[in-house]
Amino acid sequence: METWRIVAAALLVLAGLAAVPMIMAKVRDRTQSSASVLISGVVSLTALAVLTLLVLTVLPPIASWVAAVAVVAAVGVLLLTG
């Protein structure tokens, strides 16, 4: 496996694992429903897992890096606005 795939996937996972609790907290603040929080957490983790698997296996370099940078940027925006 190419090194760039591993680095992009690691960056994606680190940023994604920071994003999931922030997303769940935003949902809790808006809905006050534990079921909605659980659903948002499951959906977020599933999307992160699928995207990471795609980065590790089939996505071309440009798409992989765009996905990783987009997730890192989203986490940055969530941290700044939170």
C-alpha cells in the first residue's frame, strides 16, 4: 500500500474522530433527544469508516487528499464556531 494513502487515511481518522463528538454535541443542543444523538453518532462513524476505506483502497490521490482536507477544515470550523 502506498504511503500517501496511509498518511491521508490517518489524517482523516484523527480529524474524523474529533468531529464525531462535536457533531453529537451539536445535535444534543438542538434536539434534546438521545435517539437523535445516537443516530447522528452512528451515521457519522459509518460515513467516516466508509470514506477511510475508500481512501485506503480505491480513491485517486487528488480525491483522497481533498476528502482529508475537507474533514480537517470542517473540524476547524466546528472548533472555531463551537
